[in-house]
Amino acid sequence: MVKKKNKNTTLIITEKPAAAEKIATALSNATDEKITNKDKVSYYEFYKGNRKYIVGCAVGHLFGIQQIAKRGPFPNFEVEWQPAHQKGRGAFTKKYLTTLKKLAKEADEFIVATDFDVEGEVIGWNVVRFICKQKDAKRMKFSSLTKEALDKSFEELSPRLNWGAAIAGETRHYIDWFYGVNLSRGLMKALSSTGTFRILSIGRVQGPALKIVTDKEREINAFKSEPYWQIFLQIKDIKSQKIEVKHPKDIFNKGELLKFKHLQGRKGQATTTISEENVAAPIPFDLTTLQTESYRNHGYTPSQTLKIAQNLYLAGMISYPRTSSQKYPAEINYNKILKNLKKYTIQVKYAINKKPTQGKKEDPAHPAIYPTGEIKKIPEGDKKIYDLIVKRFIACFCDAARVENKKINVVVNNLNFGAKGVQIKDKGWMNVYPSSIKESKVPTIDGEVDVLEIRTEEKETKPPRRYSAASLVRELEKRGLGTKATRAAIIETLYSRGYVREKSIEVTELGMKMTETLEKYSPIILDEKLTKEMTKELEKIEVAKGDFEKKENKILDKARKAVTKIAKGMEENLEKMGKSLADANAIVWEQEKEANTLNECPVCHKGKLRIMYGKKFSRYFVSCDAYPDCKTIYSLPPRGMMKPARTKEGELEMCQECGFPLVMSFQKGRAPWKFCFNPKCPSNEELQKKKSEFKEKLASGEVEIVDGKIVDHGKEKKKVGGKKVEKKSK
């Protein structure tokens, strides 16, 4: 017997567990019941009038693009959306999918409340069509998880999904699969033809990004330094005021230095001009500007910044971070936010303007990033980013700073020299937000001066500066490559594949060979033009009013033809490509082997300990390279990339407790972690105890790992009397 649906039940679909809790609390006025089922998945129930509301959650993408058949032609375009857990990706998502299926059976109305962007729309649409078996759903649109914003979003429900974003997002997923999976397979097919193996990848945005850093590397390598000279004079006026002035041009011809040689003891004429200028307050943060400013002020990578910003958003402390807008609309209620921020910082007193500064860029989905005014305790690492966002927001309501510029011009024997000074007369917004302007005081000198001394400084021209992760994100945005949400991940991939290294980005031998190989045999993979054209087509779908299927099919047909042409070229040159990549792989393998070698094995005293990666278990470990004669092995944490910890001089860092070498763990979106892997080290005694306790809790179900985070069910509190009630489902 089929159970009939309750005709008075609405299922609200959210993207993350934290968002589900926020939405349920807001819409129910904290009268919701939190229900945790046998799979330890929580959802929420509450009533509005006679209608029952259930708030359930996905954990990001529950579905992914997968190849239909196990084997197929190259290239392969036979793909479909499938549950992520079926192909071994995101196994933990299965219980969330199962829970949503059960909840969907109870409902006759569906509301999508995922993040209001392209990816959020795809997540919501997939739940609606594959789980709820519906053709459409209502839509909540919000830019922050505050009660006020969520209540307003619920009152102003859209009667349908944002179809432009949904189809554009789906199309992007297909295109990225067509390019990324097929072309990456082609590269690995070429490499494996030489009898070697390495995980390689390339994609429609990753390729042009690699080309950008490779071109910079070539420019640096081709650069030849030239010597040049700078000329300085120390002068004194009639008031005995002294200052050093500089010739405005660098001298590249050593013979020209002769004309400066006889200036000592000469007299000259000095004039000082003083001017004032207003330095406007900074404009609001879009994601790229937040990422670059976070790197400049705190050294956080774009991925780390985005992860922290996402945490702050889910906590309700800032607005949605994946935005390209540089404008604050009046609807966010500036005055209320500023009033609430007084509890957080006294710097609000400098926000004296009624309207904020505005940038040029707009985003139809979300405003520029702003603090919501909700004040909570946050981790120290996250606090730095929150402080930056708060200061930027306040600064946008401050007066311009007033700066005095002083310029001294000295003429001696018809040769010009000068000095500049800057003094901040009124800090304005600089009272709040960090400024790059540095004050330098110079005296006011007018009239005749004496030349006391000549100083010549020899220098060399420097090569172009390398990209940092932050400046590369900005460059990708400037060139229209990738999206605000994907650029940081693309750069992370360049690092993880071994194509680039170091904070100041250097291209490795493998990255250089990859570019050279593709330039020779498949240059279109590196072509920016193709990617930009596709991005524009996808953006057109986003804002389109209808006929989505026709537009989607048109761009997918174009992608299939392009990938087929590239794949044909790859197959024709498979052996040559494989040889080129194998040579680079051998060099990189030796470099990695040397870089990952630690000290002498403490057991056999013959071999050396080395950080290794086991394909079978997909994790790093430390073992003796004298295997199989010596089978010494040490485990390392299951997540992150592991490297030896080294000093600035490149020497191994040793544990002060036991003398073992230290290891650095690098996890996406987190600061590097340094630790000792010796299980007998005194520093690990407490850690081992905690590990043991954690394993016991994990086995008993008291804690679980959800979406990379630990959920401790033992700490969840039951609340009654008009507040949250928690219960277990039957």
C-alpha cells in the first residue's frame, strides 16, 4: 500500500547542515524540533498555521557527472548525473540522500533554500528532480543567514527555480567533464605508453592558467640583468637644513657618470612645492579583492580565505562571500549593522557618512561582502578575516583621508635632482582600515643650496615579479578565466599536480614540459580565447529568459567537437607526448624523492626515512628506503599533503623532545600544521590518548565526521519551552 502524501507539508531543501539549522531557527522563531535519525542525520520540523515545514539538507553536491559505461571510446561524452556515493566519491553523502528521499515522500510542496548562485541552483535542482521527482520548486533568495534576511526571503518566495543559473551550472559541469576528464585521460594514456605513471590533469581553465605562469617563468628565465647607477646629492640650505636628493633618471651608460663627478662644492637652486589631495575611502569587498587583501595583510592563500569566509557566512556573521559585486544596496540596512558593530569595535565612530563608497562591478545575485552585525565568538584564525571585513565595511562610510605631498626640486649645473615627502594631515578612513601609504617627512627648502656630497649607487635591473596565488587569482579574473568560486581551486590544482611550487609561484620541470608538450601537439588546450568564449556563452544562459535546452545543446555540441578534435591530435602524437612527459616525470620524481628524504633510519641505521604515498590506501606514510631489508614504517595523518618541515635555510627541522624530523601537513583551505610523527615522542602522549578516545566515540556513534567536520552528538543539548526541541526519529 502506497502511503499518501500529507497535503499540508513543505520540504525546505538547504545546502549545508549549518544552513538548515539557521533557516529552521529563523522561520520557526526557535520553536523547531531537531530530529536525528538512526544514520545520525539531522533535520528540523515546525508549524506555521496548519502547514508543517521540514528543513532538510544536502551536504554540497549529492550528485555528480559520471560516465555511463565502465569502458568507452576516447573521447567519451556518454555521461549522466548519478549519486556521488555510487562511484566512490563522497560515500558519506549516501545517508543525506536517503534522508531527503524519505522526507520528500511526506511533502506536497518544495522550497529550494540553497546558496543563491550557480552551484547552489544546481544542487537544489538535482534534489528537486532526482529525489523529490518534481519539475520545479519555489525558491528562497538571501545573501545572509540572519533572521531578518531569511524571514524576508520566505515572505518573498519566488514561484520557480532560477532556471538560467540552473541550466548554466549544469552546462558548465558537462563541459568541465568533457574537457577535464577526457583530456586528462589522454595525457595519462600518453605517459603510461612509456611504462610510467603519474596522475596528470588539464582542463579548459587549468590549461590557460598553466600557460600564464609558464609564460611568466620563461620571461624571468630569459631576463638578463643590466647594471645601472643612481646619483644622490646631499645638500644644505642657508638654514643648515640638510637633505639627500636623487637624480630622476637611472644611468645605464657608465660614461655619463662623468657629468656628475664635479658637482661637489657647487651651488644650486632649490624650490619646494606643496599640494594636498584627498585619498578616497576604499570600495566594498568582492571575493577577489578580499582574497588579495587577505594575502597582503595576513598571508592567507585565496583558498584559505574562501574557506574562512564560508565559515563566517554559515555562522551568520557575514553575507555570502562568492560575489563579484562592489556595491552595498540600501536594503541591507547600513545603520543597523553599524549600530550593532559598536559592540565589536569602537572604530565605528569614524563612520560618519550616510552612504558608502561604491565600486564599478555589480553582481545580480549578491551584494558586496559585508558583516551582518551578529557578534559571536570565532576562532582566532577566522577572526583575522572577519576583522578585515568589518574594517573594510566601516571604512566605506568614512571620510576621505587628506594627504600633503611635498616635492623638492634642486637644479645644479643644469642637472635636476629631487626628493618627495608625504604627510597624512587627516587620517579619515585610515583610522580604520590598513593603508599602504607610508609617511616620509622632508623639510621645506627654497633658494640657494650647497652640494656637500655626491653618492653613486650601483644596481642591477630585476626580472619581472612572480605571481603569488592571490595575484594569479586577480590575473585570472582580469582575463575572464574561471569564476569567482573556482579560481582558487584551479590554482590549488596546479600545486597538487606538481606543476608549480612555492608561495612566489615557480613552474616545475613537469609544469614546463606539460606546457611545451601541449603547445607542440595540442595548443588549443592552452588557448584563452576558447575558454573565454564558452564563459560568455554560459553567462548568456544565466540571464536568458527561456529556450534553455536549445542554448545548452548548442554549447555542448560545440564542446564535443572541440574535445574530439583535440583528442584526435593527442592520439596521433601519443608516443611523442608520452616521451616528453616521461622525461619530465623522471626528473620530478627524483626531485620529490630527494625533497621527501628525512634522516637516517633509527632501526637499521643503513637506509633513510622518506615520506611516501601509498596508492592502495590513498595516504602518506614514512618508511625506510632500505625496504624490504628494513620494514620500519610510521603512520601519518590521513588528510592533507605531507612534506618535511624545513628551516629558511632548507635544513630539516627536528623535534626538540625526541630528535625526530618534523613533518608539515598541508590541507586545502587550512594553515600548514607542523608535527612530530614519532609515536613514542613525549609531545604525542596526550595526542595518542585523545586519538584513542576519539576512536571509541566514533565506534559508538557518539561522534561522526560530516562534510569534513566532527559532529559530537554527546554535546548536543536538548531545549524545551518555546525553544528548540531535539528528539530521535523512530
